[in-house]
Amino acid sequence: MEAGLFAEWIDGLAGGLRLLLEGLSVVCVAIGLVVTVSQALRLRQRGYRQPRPFNAIRLTFGSWLSMALEFQLAADIVATTTSPSNQNLIQLGVVAVIRTFLNVFLAREVETEQKLEDGQKRRQAHSAAGDIPSDSLREHSD
């Protein structure tokens, strides 16, 4: 009888945990939407028209979606652990694949964006200081 009671307690705990994780996933999407829209409105008010600032906004929203998928994946893991049906396994696999692809491409884009920003900051710093352009510096350092 104790084993049945323990199994019920675990199922109840898992159900509550899954609901909490799914709720956090929805909250992440909602917060990401609000942050992204407010960031876009601020940039628009400042008069930015180039695509680069909007790439940063898109990456911000992508980061929030990635976090939401992490919570969704955790919820699916909990569901699959307590009742490993074919539907739960397929759902877990699909979310894991989507999350993995999103994280890989998001990481690449963030890295590329960071390199572009770092290069732009270096060029601005050299210009402000009246230094020799970085291409010339490279030629002289060889």
C-alpha cells in the first residue's frame, strides 16, 4: 500500500512541476515579447533605420524563446519520466531538436553580432584617438 501512495505522491508532484515549468515557458515568451517591443519602440524613437540594431532586437527575442524552450523541455522530461508514452517521447524529441537548433543558430548570430560591435568600437576608439587605421597597424607589426 505504501508503494501505491508514494507513486501517487510522485505523480502529483510531477504534474505540479510540469504545470509550473510550462507556465514559466509561457511567461518567458510574454516577457520576451514585451522586452522586444519596448526595445524596438525605443530604437524607432531614436531614429535608427539600419538593420543592425534590429538584429540585436531579434536576438533578444530569440534568447527569450530559447529560455522558454528550456522550460518546455524540462516540462516534457518530467512528463516523460512519470508516464513514458509514445506521444510524450515524440513531444520531448521535437522540443529537444527545436531547442538545439535554435540555440546553435542563436549562439552563432550572437557571436557574429558581438564581433561586429567589437570591431566597430575599436574603429571608433582609433578614430577618436587619432591613431593609425588598424589595417596599417597590422602591416607595421609584421
